[in-house]
Amino acid sequence: SYLLTQPPSMSVAPGQTARIPCEGHDIEAKSVHWYQQRPGQAPVLVVFDDSDRPSGIPERLSGSNSGNTATLTISRVEAGDEADYYCQVWDDTTEQYVFGTGTQVAVL
Amino acid sequence: QVQLVESGGGVVQPGRSLRLSCAASGFILGTSGLHWVRQAPGKGLEWVGVISSDGDSHHYAEALKGRFTISRDNSENTLFLQMNGLRAEDTAVYYCAIARDSYAYVWGQGTLVTVSP
């Protein structure tokens, strides 16, 4: 089965930039989507198709995808960005939706 | 405003069955595929399965095939998840979500299922 690996956690100071990697074999051949899950809340889609944002998501959140790594970048980090972040792809070989292992972002 | 509301969760004994529902408002469910996703306490997201807009096509997580079944009633604007032979490891919050292309773009708030003697 297709695996997506993320670092379990990271810390970032307010105003700095957080870069959350999502590693998968030849992931650049797939469309990668990202979800934000604040404590006690349901997930929210923040990036789809590698780098597009749903309406209402600030431009500070952006995505990229190259080689074996997709990245969610959060610029000018704010306290409200403290959350778990998950990447996700559709694996057409197995016909399965696959979520990454998740990254907990702490704002110092 | 699109809203999804899950219901039917609770405490159930191992080996028993449970059916979850997901009702939509502000949106006609029959126009979209629908996912179920679960999250065990303190763990990450796990995809359960997806059903097509007309209900004719399904895909399930390999580990759950045969025990879980997704269905829908478009006339009632409702999605269902039938769970049989429940195990302790099925304890989780279960979310429904509207499918768009290869992602889930609107999620419900979830319903908690606890499998315990």
C-alpha cells in the first residue's frame, strides 16, 4: 500500500515560517491535499491539488509538490495556526484514499 | 451554508453492529460522492470508504472490507455507515465528508463510537 510519511511534530515561533513535509514514493505524480485539524475540531481542507486554496483560506498557507516530497508552507505563523496537519492522496493503484501520519504544529 | 451532521454513535459491545447516519443541510447530497473517515483517540485520520453520487460504486479501506458497508438515501439526503462485528480497535470518532475530485472538501463534526464490554 502507498505510504505518506510526515514528521510527528514541529515547533515554530510566531511570525516565522513552518514547512511541513509529506514524503511518498514519486508523490509528484499525484495530487496532494492538506487538512488542518485544530484541537477538538473536525478537519478542514486548506490546500487541494498540490497548491490551490479553498475560499476563505489565507494566502499565508501554500503548497508545493516535487519529487518524493510535498510541502505545506505556513508563512508568518500565528497562534491560530497551532493544529495537526495531514496530507492526503488518492492511490489509483489500490483505489484507496491515503492520509499522511500527521504533523502537530506548536506555536511557541 | 453546507452542514453535515453525524449521528448514531455510542457505546456498543464487541461483536455487535451499529449504523451511523450523516444528514446534510444546505446541500443536495445526491450530487456528490461521500466519504467516511475515522480517528481513534489520540491518533491520526484513517479513511474508511467512499460511495459515488448515485450509490452504485464503492471503495473501502482494505482492512475494513467485509465488515463495513456504506449506503445512501438521496431522497432523504442521508448517508449511512453499517458497521458489523465491531472490535475495540474500531473505537473512534467517525466523520462524514463531501467528496470532490480526489479530496474531502466539507466535513461533519463527527460522532464517537466506543466499543467496550
